[in-house]
Amino acid sequence: MSAFARFFVVALAALAAAEPHLSPHVLHEKRAFAPEARGWRLSRRLEGHAILPVKIGLTQQNMHTIEDVLMAVSHLESPDYGKHWSAAQISGIERSRLRLSVSKGWIQVKAAASEVENLLKAEYHVYEDENGAERIGCSEYHIPQHLTSHIDLIKPTTAFGARVPPKKTRKRSLKSLSKRGETPEVVQQPTKLGSPSSFNGPKTDGRKVDGSTALGLEDCDESITPICLQTLYNIHYTPVSTKENTFAAGQKPVFISIDGGVAQTTNQSFNLSGESDLDLEYSTSLTAPQPVQVLQTGDLIEGAGLDNWLDAVDASFCTFEGLSTVLSGDDPALPPNVVTVSYGQDEIIVSAKYAMRQCTEYAKIGLMGTTILYSSGDDGVAGIGGVCLTENGTETTSGTRFNPSFPSGCPFVTSVGATQVNPNSTVFQPEGACEQVIFSGGGFSNIFAIPSYQEESVEAFLKDHPPPFIGAQFNNSGTSRAFPDLTHCINYIIAIDGEFKHAFGTSASAPTTGSIITFINDARLAKGKGPVDASHSSFINPAIYTAPFRAAFNDITQGGNQGCGTAGFTATTGWDPVTGLGTPNFERLLALWLLLP
Ligand SMILES: *[C@@H]1O[C@H](CO)[C@@H](O)[C@H](O)[C@H]1NC(C)=O
Ligand SMILES: *[C@@H]1O[C@H](CO)[C@@H](O)[C@H](O)[C@H]1NC(C)=O
Ligand SMILES: *[C@@H]1O[C@H](CO)[C@@H](O)[C@H](O)[C@H]1NC(C)=O
Ligand SMILES: *[C@@H]1O[C@H](CO)[C@@H](O)[C@H](O)[C@H]1NC(C)=O
Ligand SMILES: *[C@@H]1O[C@H](CO)[C@@H](O)[C@H](O)[C@H]1NC(C)=O
């Protein structure tokens, strides 16, 4: 057995309650939000025989020094070792059931809910939404004290969202399944809450647009079309390095299926297709002839979340198959140079440990040379659906504490907010923060510390334009990650289900930023340089916050992002938590990025 596998077995053995002489169990994670506040009804205790795919995320820094990990648990490497091993067997976790991820960052074991409850001193419950969809999770769990520094998190637990095992397998026990040599069917990944209100997508005001009338530059205050964006952001460029370059959000998009993702063409509705239509129509029309990839995650039954695409890139985050088996499609290059994701969640919905773990994955992808753009949310300083926080950190509609979004608060992604061409203004006048249908998500994380690239800008904002709020309303410590980083206008016209409609949301701004970065990468590739992030050995944020780059943005100084019973933050000179550094001027950014090695 390898050193790794040995450690895992020891760790698992130690998790078993059958080892009273080992250190006591201590609280590892506790859910900070009430599923009921998100429209989930407590249905029942999870059946003890339901099979959970337990994933133990090992602390990343320890993975570099496996020797240290082994030293740290060396008191387990005692003559008792054999006993631990048998304890593992007694508790039902045979070695054959353990799997190690490709990146060695996770161990997986399929275990009955009753076993898991025993190992983690947790209680699993089933929750139901109004449509009868079910999710499982526990409100808190515990692990032996001496393992706390080696284990980031365990899934599925507090992050909620794992589905209940399919009915047909509920009656079968793990034992009978393994006897018959079958792979037990398992509860799917805890990826998203599943409730429609927990993930954001674009909104429409329902107005249809007459497709027979051509829209021009004079219509941009009411209806954004690609020509408005090209004019507003000085985008006049035809890509030349399309074979070497990659952009995942033209031509017909290159479809890449992750975890059973399919192109759904059966049902029509704005809620179902608005996001994909918006992202693809704008990224393809802006960047043509650059091929654009669609990273479609999750099948129609189980759905998917942010973990699934991270997994496809990293081959470790949520399942263990990695690229070779989860991807299908034409010669997929992952990760692409630019990935734009127009989904997000409230930071409070994911636990701090979960958020940090996922953020670390973004850092790793950034180091591989990928720019990752996330929309900042559509509810101003509030969470999705206008939900805010209470003083004790729970989510309610009447809360007064601001509710920052995730992954925008992760310092390794670029967060994109929303502006508007003000009503009755032209594209040649300054934009304002978006104040129709949606409000630009922005604020300060309660989990992530401020990255150094942002310190100067955020400090200047807090000092020169102190917001009229107290520490009980937002994290005013000046030491937390602030977002968004930059912004783009919204109110796009999209073609959907045979009609033209208005789509509002920061969902719209991320693909536009992605298109701009894609052009910059194209120009750099044409000069024999690497993509933008490569020049900075991480990703775009450290570059854009420097003085020369800040000057390449159109500062937005009007409008706010209301929410939680307040007018929200106010856009002002310099960086602000409504519109970030402002909207990019493509030509100026291109010139600066071409100067970099
Ligand atoms: C499409 O609609 C049918 C019937 O309402 C429903 O059963 C199915 O789940 C829907 N598919 C998607 C992808 O929403
Ligand atoms: C679409 O989603 C919104 C919430 O974002 C909801 O209010 C609306 O009822 C949904 N529409 C349909 C047809 O499901
Ligand atoms: C948090 O505060 C809310 C309202 O102030 C209260 O209803 C709820 O019970 C509190 N929750 C906890 C866990 O203290
Ligand atoms: C824009 O102009 C129209 C026509 O002059 C006017 O009715 C409308 O009130 C104006 N809107 C705003 C927000 O100023
Ligand atoms: C504010 O942010 C800092 C840095 O991320 C964090 O340590 C602190 O706990 C946060 N404060 C609150 C009240 O969430």
C-alpha cells in the first residue's frame, strides 16, 4: 500500500467511532443558513441504508509535503496500526471501497447513511421543495480533533443539495449490493441547492422586441445589441489566432459535455434557455470567427453545479474520472484561456470551508493560464432574490446585513458587475450603475481576506468615500475581498424561442468581458506571446488594479446597488463596490497588454 493509501486508511479508521482512545470528535462545519429560508421544507430523516458518496477533501498544503502529513498522524502509525485497519473493516469501510482522486486531494468512499452518521456524528435529513424535488444534508458534522488540520471538508454535508438516492435502490442495502458485485447507485454530488432562487440567471422584463425593425446605435439606451458594445468599449478587432486560442462560453459553438451535459432543445422558456442563449449569442457574435466552447455540465436528471466543471478541469474536485471519461466532444482543450460563468450563489449558502476549497481550485486553474470570469449577482448588496442576513449570520428576507455572493468573493476569479446606458443617453455619454430590473452585485466578502492587488483601491474607497453603513451591515474591516472588479452594461436583446426579448443581469456582462480578454489573448498569440494571465503568472486581476491599467477603464461614478432596505453602495471616482474599476476600453487595454512580455 502506498504512503497515501495508508494515510487514508488510517484517517478513515480514525473517523470510525469504534476508536474511543483516539482524539474526541470536534465540530468541523456548521451550516450557516436555514434551508427553510430558501423554500425547502424538512421532509424526514434520511433512510439509514441510502448510499452516500462521501468525499474527504484533504488539506491542500499538506499535499505538497506528504511526509509531514504522515508525521502528523504518526501516533497512529503505532503497533495498533493493524487494529485501526480492522476498526475500519468493522465499521464497514473495507479498503476496496476507498478511492483516491487523480490529484490526490480527495478520498472517496461509498457508505450507507447510517455509517456516515456514525462516523461524522451527524444527522442527515431530506428536504423537499414545492415541486417535490428532494435534497439531503446535515446541519453540522464532527471529525476527530487530530484530523482537523488535515481535512478541509467532507461532502455531502452542510453545503446541502445532494439528491436523494433513486427510489429503485433505496430498499437495497450496501451489503447486498456488494455481495452481488454491483456498483451501488449513489446519491449525486452536492453541487447546487437546486432551488430556482439559489442560483441566479438573467431576468427579462417580458417586453418583446419587434425583430423586423433594425436596432441601431440610437437605441442603445433601451436595447443593447453587439454594435452598442463595440462602440461603448472601443472593440474593433477581428481575431487572427483562432486556431491557438480558446474561449469557453463566431461560429457554431463547440459543445463539450461534462458529467452527462446535453444541449436541451425540447422545452422552451426564458428561465431554462435565457442564460445559454445570452452567453452564446453575445460571445459568438462579438468574437467571430473565434470558435466558442460550451462547457455544459450535468445531465437533465441530476443537474450540476460549479463543482462539476471544476472537476472536469482538475479531474479531482467532485468525481474521480477526470477529463478522459467525463468529456466528450471535438478535441476539447480544457481549461480554455477564458471561461465565463454567469452563475453564482450567496456566500452564506456554501460553508466557509467549502468556499475556500473551491476558491483554491480557481487559483490552480488560474495558474494553468486561464482567466475565470464570474457575474457578480443581480440583487445589489442583497443575496439572490433580495434575501439578506441577520446579525447571527442566517438568511432572511427581513435581514439588514448585506449578503455577498460567491464565487465573486474568491480573490482568484474576476467578478463582473452591471452598468447601463442611462435612459435617454447615448453610447457616447458616461454609463451609470444598472438600476433597471436588476442592481449590480457588489460588496465585501465575509470569508475571504483582501488580496494584495486590491488593497490600494479598496483602501482609497473606504477612506475617501466612506459608505454610510455600520459594521453590522457589511464587513467594513478593510481586510476582506471586495467585488466586483470591473463591469459592463446589460439590457441585451437576445433571440430566444423564436422571439427577441430583453435580458437583464450581470449574466450579460461576463461574456462581454470574456470576449474582450479573448481578443487580447488573440493579439498576444499573434505576436508569439502567451495569454494575458501568463504574463502575470496568475490571472488578470493583479494587472488590472495597477495604475496604468486602471486608467484604461471608463470610471463609472453614478448610480448605486440598493438592497437590504438601503440604497446600497454608491458608484464613485475610482474603484467602488458597485461597478469596480469601471468598464474596459478595449483598445487601451490591448495596447497595455501587448507591452507585457
Ligand atoms: C421539459 O418539460 C417536461 C414536461 O413539463 C418535464 O418533465 C421535463 O423535466 C422538462 N425538461 C427540462 C430540461 O426542464
Ligand atoms: C422564472 O424565474 C423567475 C425567478 O427568477 C420566476 O419569478 C418566474 O415565475 C419564472 N417563470 C417561469 C415561467 O417559471
Ligand atoms: C438568528 O436570528 C434570527 C432573527 O434575529 C432568529 O430568528 C434565529 O432563530 C437566529 N438563529 C440562530 C441560529 O441563532
Ligand atoms: C426619456 O425621454 C422621453 C421622451 O422625451 C421621456 O418621456 C422620458 O420621461 C425620458 N426618460 C427619462 C428617464 O428621463
Ligand atoms: C470580515 O472579513 C475578514 C477577512 O476576510 C474576516 O476575517 C472577518 O471574519 C469578517 N468579519 C465578519 C463579521 O464576517
